[in-house]
Amino acid sequence: MSSFGSPRDSERGEPDSSLLDSGIDLADLEVAPTRHFSRWVWSFAALVLVAMGANLLITNEQFQWDVVAEYLFSPVILRGVRLTLVLTVASMAIGISLGIVLAVMRTSNASLLRAVSSAYLWFFRGTPLLVQLIFWFNLGALLPELSLGIPFGPSFMSWETNSVISPLMAALLGLGLNEAAYMAEVVRAGLLSVDEGQVEAAQALGMKPTLTLRRIVMPQAMRVIIPPTGSRTIQMLKTSSLVSVLALPELLHSAQVVYSRTFQTIPLLVVASIWYLFFTTVLSAIQRRIEAHYARGSSRHVVDTTPRWKRSLGRFSILKPSSSNQAEVDDD
Amino acid sequence: MTEPVVVARGVRKRFGSIEALRDITLDVQAGEVVCLLGPSGSGKSTFLRAINHLERISGGYLLVNGHLVGYRMKGNKLYETSVDETCARRAEIGMVFQNFNLFPHMTVLGNVVEAPQRVLKLKRETAIERATALLDRVGLSDKLESYPRQLSGGQQQRVAIARALAMEPRLMLFDEPTSALDPELVAEVLNVMTDLARDGMTMIVVTHEIGFALEVADRVVFMDEGIVVEEGSPEEVLSNPMHERTRSFLSRVL
């Protein structure tokens, strides 16, 4: 091990360069395919685990697949599905609108607005959503009456809190206000991604701040905002199951109502899971489409927007010969 | 004699402890082309941006078209005006940036139509007519539906000039309009600017293009460390500079 570069040669006894004089036709040398031994071992191990899982699904009678089939499209479950979708859409709508306001406040020059926005984020991201949901549900204990009027002055109208804060209202407040804190960060990242020169150019043309935001900044920020918003929507679909603690008959609670009566816990959880999986799959597909659409505008390169499953079909040459340009895209 | 388009008296600008502008006094007459020269950090871009209030000033008096931009005088103090008033004043001043700053999500035509339609409230057809004519004038009538990213730097800067002209400004500000361009694309932008100058547009140009200054400018202003060191006809300042600082700058850029 005296000089660098040589240990290998000395272990093997002879340097590779000695082949030059050996008389072998060196131009005829071929490269043997690389063997991925460990890859085979791990793949086999994974296959065994998958087989065990499949075996469990088929042979374990506790899944009661007939019960799953019976309840999958039952009215009570479908009503739950509908409420879950309503909660997802409405909470995201609240979250996105309030998130935009919070993000604009956060990027404002007024330090008080920035501080208020930061405090909001600090609170809503720093406490568990479940705690917030229960808090909203019990708002009546804190404020017995809600009233509309001049701050610190007279009030014009007032309601009893418990009549306003229904479980649905508590769920929307909890999910929506919490989501706003996260969406604020998403929107802020989008706003910051737009070059300052864009705002200056708009100002130099005499455009007012609101017009600049609406016509120049927001459309460009959308490219950065949309992908995480899609992920958060998918997240919200699943998170909405938390409001089952408010006895709101969304998907999970509907399943719970049935199994508390029939004691078929596992099959009903499977029913709920199938619906969650169905909608997250659909939403993911939509999100991939939207992302591909926005990626198209952002670069001069051609982006393949063919869905992934179609592309993988193309790899089986019998089904569909893969075109040369697709291969190029795959290489990228 | 008519009132100057730009009147600057003792304009000052401080960034923290740094004095970017110290007592700038300058008049620009209607139809005049003034080139601002000077080393980087001399305050020429800051002064240009102060003219349309992209940069607040710390003191002094700055009139454009007979109006203060972004300020109102009360007693002997300047107060910032409402955003609406500032925007109205800015709409009368065209500006072209070093990095073009075209709106990437809009077509070339969309870029030029946007402000006339939404700030001047022109009818869309009128705005399109005006934009088409201007884009034809800068030689881009075949690129109306292209997006900025599909254009060369020189083409983008010509769109930016058309976009500024669509507001029918009485003054055009150019902030190093050719500095971000590949050398072979500089000429096409300078040609458009030369045509504009010949048509009688009042222009203030921050530039390093000495050739353009010699050929087109009516007056050259040499700035350094936030003051006007020297000003005069291009021949005087560029061929026969009086000050040592002007001389050493010119020897470096020529």
C-alpha cells in the first residue's frame, strides 16, 4: 500500500495493462450484464410480505366481505360520503379565502397586520386540530351570546351561541380556520415567488395595488400555489374524519353508527376506507393533471402530460409501440 | 419657452446611512433626450426611479409635467399623496427596465393592451388597435400571440417599449435598457429608441452605450456618488471632459 492507485493492481498480481501484450483481441471484449443480487433478495422478501397480506385479506373471515358489499352503497354510508365531500369543499373554500387574506397581511408593510397574521398562524398551527374542533363545539360555554354591533359599543342583533354553533358550524369553523393557517403559508410562498420587477412594471404603468395583485401577481403565484393546495385538499378529505367526535354524520361517523349497532366493526371500517381511497385516488389524478398543465407554461421544454398508467402501457410493446419522443421524455 | 417636463431641485435620497442622491438639480425640456452616465452606484438609476416615485425621496423638489409625483406640498413640507393620485401621475410616465419585466403569463399583445384597457379604461378594441400599431412600429407585428419567454431579449425589450408607449406618456424613462442583452441584440433596441427620439419623445436614458449617447442625446449628464459631476452636449462631456472623475470613467468604458 505504498503509492496511491496501485493496491488493486498489486492484489491482483498483474496490472490490467499487461493484457496489451497478451495476444487477446481486445476490441472484441464485451461487458457482462451487471448482476443485482441484493435487489433480487429484497424483492423476494417484499413479495413474501405482499403474499402474506393478500392471504390475510382472502382467508381471514373477520373481514366479512359480504358485509362490506352490503354496506358499500347503503343510503346511510352514501349520506356520510356526501357530507364528507361537502365538508372538504366548504372547509377548503374557507381556508383558501382566509389564507389569501392572511398571506397578503403577512407580506404587508404594516407591522401590526404582519403581527396579527403571524399570531394567527402561531395559534392555529400550534394547537391540535382536534382540540380546536372541540373548542368551537363548546364555544357556548365561553360566550353564551353572539352579537353584531359596533365594537365596544351598542349591538344591533344577538343570538344564543348554542343555536348558532351547530355541530356542522363547529366543524366548518374548526376545519376552515385551521386550514387557513396552512393555506396562508402556501399562498405566501406563491406571492414571494413572483419577481419584484413584475410589481414595479405594473406600478410604472399606473396600475393600482389591487389591480396589480389580481392581474399580475396572483396569476403568476398560482403556479406555485396550486400543487400544495391539491395536496392539502386530499389531506382535508381524510382530516374531515376528525369531526366524527362532534357526532356529525360524515363518512367515518356513519360507519361508526352502523357498527355500534351491528358490531361489524372491521367490515364497516373497510367500507369507509374504500371510499376514502376512491376519492384520494381521483383527487390525486386530477392534481397530476393540473400540475402538468401548469408545468407546461413554466418552461420551454415539452412536458409529457400523458397519464402515468398510459405511459406504462406503452412499455409493453405488444399493447402499444412506444414512440421515440416518449422515450426521450422518460429519459429526462 | 414652455415649462420643462422634469424639474429637479436639490433631490436627496438616503438609504439608511448611505446617501444615494445628494442634491440633484436638473431640468429636462420637452423633446429633449438626456443620457445619464456614471459608474455603478453613482445614483443614476435611483434618480430615474425617483422620477416616477418607484423610489421615495428624502428631500428636495421633483416635478414631472408640472406636478409632484407621489407628493403634495403643504407649507414647506412634502406629504405622500394617496395611492390613486400617485398611480394617475405614474400613468403619464413610461418606464423601460433593464430586465424587461414583461408579464410572462400574458401574450405580447396582452402585455401592451393591459394598462391602456384597465388603467386608462380604453375600450378593448381601441386598446388592441393602439397596441397593434405600436408593435408594428417596433417591428413585432408577427409576434402578437407569442409569450415573452418565446422571444429573444431584444424582442422582449421592444415589447416593453411598446407597452410603455401604449399609455401615451409625455416622458419615457429608460433604466439601462440594453444592459441585459446579448451584444448582437443591442442594436435593434437602440434603433427603436433612436426612432422614438427623432419623433420628439422626451427621454431620460440611463445607459453605458456611449455611442448612443453621442449620436442621439441632446445632453449628457455625468453622475458620481450621488451628485451631478458634469453636464453638457455629448461632444463636450464625452470628447472633452472637464472633470477628472468623468475622464477616468470614460477611459474605463470606452
